[in-house]
Amino acid sequence: MTATLEPPATKGPKPVINGQRPFSVQFAVYLGVLLPLLAIVVAVPFAWGWGLSWTDVVLFAIFYCISGLGITVSYHRYFTHGSFKAKRWLRVALAIAGSLAVQGPVITWVADHRRHHAFSDRDGDPHSPWAFGTSPWAIAKGFWHAHMGWLFERDQSNAERFAPDLLKDPAIKKVDQLFWLWTLLTLTVPALIGGLVTWSFWGAVTAFFWAGLVRVCVLHHVTWSVNSICHMIGERPFTARDKSANFWPLAILSFGESWHNLHHADPTCARHGVKRGQVDISARVIRTFEKLGWATAVRWPTERRLQRIAREA
């Protein structure tokens, strides 16, 4: 009897790309990117004396902070880089909060971002602004690609390679699968609250517009600016293998994410703004979690570490 030969086991890391997004998912990406952008286009005439109230402003601020910190504290510093450990209930709550930003399911987001760090500003980086060269046209094209153009490409980062820990977590997989629900809620809950506060249908409409669509769009572009602007211009006080830079004008709106040079020099650090005057709201939130006993093993920067990665004058 002839023995059946088994194919040799595949060695080495899993592929970087795991096929392409299905058409239905890609269509949802287009809607998620373009509908909030359309809201910004109509925002000026809408707000010209008849479409913005203090209720809308307050709801915008509240939902911007929840979803924005859901990206910075949750998706980025916690799930992607493991800057701290969280109690089980907080872990799930953080995954939901990040989903409210409408920047993709948690596992997809983390896989893309870990891939970005693995190949930062090199071939394989999903959103480097330096992917096309250094001529004026190439830089302009690179800015568009890094900022939002890459979202329209269908290549899918391989979660089995970049996020196997999250794939093994049933609770996080469930949050990931329910991304459609969190997207629905992040748009309709502000409308519901606005309608109840003003006791009017128009109050629901304006809250949906400002605290829903416009808020999502503003947060999208702040987050994407870290991918684009913070890899093009700014200060670089720390040694990193890429072109990551600090861009202070975005510090408040990005909750500290625009202190991007330190982050790439020390990715697991829980604080990105480490120098005097560098406001880092996300780090303050993590510190609060730690004091309440909700977060442990927080990776705070040390003076020795900062000196080691500081760029020589």
C-alpha cells in the first residue's frame, strides 16, 4: 500500500493580507465615510441661524468624548498596544465605546493598526503618506492616501496574524459582530435624547445631525489626521524608525494622540504627551481608571526609558 504524503506544514508568519473585503462590507465603508462627510458640507447653511441649539452642542461634546476616548483609550492604547490591563466589564465597555466612533469593528481596527506599526512608513503600511515618493505630487497623493484614501482599498489585514488574541475572546468577538448595532445606536441615541430634551421632532433631527453625523465626521478626520499629518510634519524629539511626529494643534481634539513621535518610539506607553505642557487627556482617563482599581499594570513612562529613546541634540 502506498502511503499518502501529507503536504508540508506552512512555516513562518501568516500572510499580511487576508483577501479582500466583501462588496457589502466595502459598501458600508463608503457609507460610513461619505455620509458624515456630506453632513459637514451642509453644516454651514444648516447652522446659519436656524439649525443649532445648545442641546446640540452639549450632546455633540458628550458623544464626541465618549466615542473619541473609545478610539484613543480603548481601540488604540488598550486593545492594540496593551498599555494597561482592564477588568472584564471595562474591557467590554471599552470595545463598545470605540465602536461608537464608526471607524470599524474593534478586531478590524486593531489588525489594521498593528499592521501599521509592523511596517510603519515602509512597504506594507496600510496608510503611510510616504508610499508614493517625495515629489510634490507624490506627497499630495500620499497625504490623501494616508488620510482617507486607504479606506477605499479592499485589501483586508489578516486578523489571524495581527489580532489573534482578540479572535480568541468570545465577548470581544461578539462586540465586533454587533458593530452594526453600535453604529445604529451612536446615531439614534443622540436624536432620541435631543427629541426628549426639547420635546420636539425638530430637536431630534438637529441632534441626529450635529451629535450624530457631524460628530462622527469630525472625529473621523481628527483620527485620520494622526495617520496623515502626524507622519508628515511636526517635532521629532524621540528616536523612531519612521517619520512619526508631534503636531500640537491636534492635541486637545485627539485627546493626546497627536504626540505621535513618542508613541512610535515607545508604542506600549500609556502616556503619549510626556513633556511639560503636552496635554494628554487619554492618559488622564487611564490614570482615573487606575485609581478606581479598574485598570492595572499600566505602562507609564519612566525617566530612564525617555532618556534612552530621546533623540540626540
